[in-house]
Amino acid sequence: MPYYSSEIYNKNPELVKYFTSAIKDESKNVAHCLLFWGGDTKNQCELALELARLLNCKKDGAIDCDCQNCRWIREQTHPAVKIYTRLDFKESDNGSDDEEKSTGKKNINVAQARAIISELLVSSDYHRVYIFCDRDEDGNLLPLNQQNFPEVTSNALLKTFEEPPSNTTFIFLTKDKTDVISTVVSRAQAFFVPAVNTQERDYNIVRNFISDYWKKERSAVLDFASEMQNLVSDYDEKIVFEQMQNYIFEKMREYSADKNLFYKFLRDLKYVEEASRQASLIPPMNPQTICENLSFKMLLS
């Protein structure tokens, strides 16, 4: 099933722009571990494959580039760009028992982890990009979780994730950051990738409260925090923070030509993401503390 699509430029132009700018930097300033999270795994995979294309392009990275690396990635035949799921691994005939082979169908298993580690011992002329997700028998992409990407497999790869060979990038596709073990999350730079479904970009609940928030005076920070806390009290925290992220993504699209504002929005997305995580802890952090901390970061930083 084809997963690459240049439509990602229309679906998530702000994220494509961010990664394009980072790659064009002389140091190719892209983290070696990335975690994409959100409700649309296919959209995440398209972004991951476009990132792989940009990292491997031998020309200028143009969307219609015809270099061999770009053609391979569009055709999903590039030798160094791989999608790893529980169904995309063939056990070698090395005496492994039937139970291990069966386990390999249920999750990305330790045998796959060892194969990846062995493969990385061999040098490559390409920028290797390994995309981790799940898929069903029909080829539909699914997000990672701790059932299909269990802790034992994650732990087998932790050192590799932390200190990979040069020109190697790992990308994890998840519905939520908490769906993979914390030691993987701590080694990755996380990006919220919104679903293409416009309903998931709704921000009606927070519209009045968050409108043009970056223009607010510093002295308004406590009022901003109080309004946020009122919304959190009236609605589910997850909904409030998701709609705040939706609003910020729309503003990133609208102000994409303003570099300073674009990067402020990118930082603010991470701040809101962290607030959402704090609200989901058991026991959760105090809502007033969460809202005040987030307000100070968004208005004062």
C-alpha cells in the first residue's frame, strides 16, 4: 500500500516548513529521535516519509525533485528508509521457536530489535530513517502502543535510540505520547501532528479566551490564567488543551511568513502539550498550578 504523498504540503505546511528549514541548516539540525503524535497515523507517516526524502535528497529538496533518492522514497523502495511494524519483519531461519515467531506477529519483538541493531553496524551512504508504527493485515497504518511496541523491545533499542550512528533518524508514530514507554519519550523530540479532519481543528470553546494571545500585555497573565482555569473547570482538560493546540496550528499557518512568531507558536505548542500531560497524571497536578504555569510561559516567554 502506498504511504508517501506530496499532499502533506497542503495538510501540514507549518511542520513541513519547520523540518525543511532545519534540514537546510548547515548542521542539519534535526533530532535523531522524533515522536509524532495525534489522531491520524497516515498523516504522520506521510510527514515522516517527506522528512526522509528531504534528508536524502541530492539536489535542493524541491517537491518535484527527480534525483534517485527522491524517486525511491516516493516509490517506497529506498534501501535506507524503512517502516517497521509487527507485520513487516521476516524471521530468519535460525532455529527460533514457533512461540517467538508468533510473538513477532503480535508486536515488534526483540528479534526485530536485534536485526535493526545489527543492520546499523554496517555503514551507509544514505541517511537512514526508521519509522516505527503498526498496521493491520489490509495495510492500514495504526499507532504504536505498549502492546505492539512492548517495553522489552523498547529497552533493547534504548542505547541505539540514545546514541545512534551518524545520519540516522528514528521516528515513532503514536496517538498519544503516553502510548510508548517514558524512556523512549525522553529521548525523542515530540511533535503534535493534527488530523486532516477539520473537525479535529475546532477551537470554538477557547476562541474568545485565546484570540491573539501573543498580543496581550504581560500584566494580563493572571487574568489569562484565570480564564483558562474556568474553561478547564467547565470542560474536560484534554478538550481545552487540544483546542488550544488547534488554534495555535491555525495561527502557524496564517503567520508562516513571520519567522519569529512561527517559532513562538512552535514553542507554545510544546508548552500546551506539557500542560496536557500534567493534567493526565495520576494523581493529576493542581489545575490552577497547571494553568498559571502555562499562562506564564505563553505570555511571558
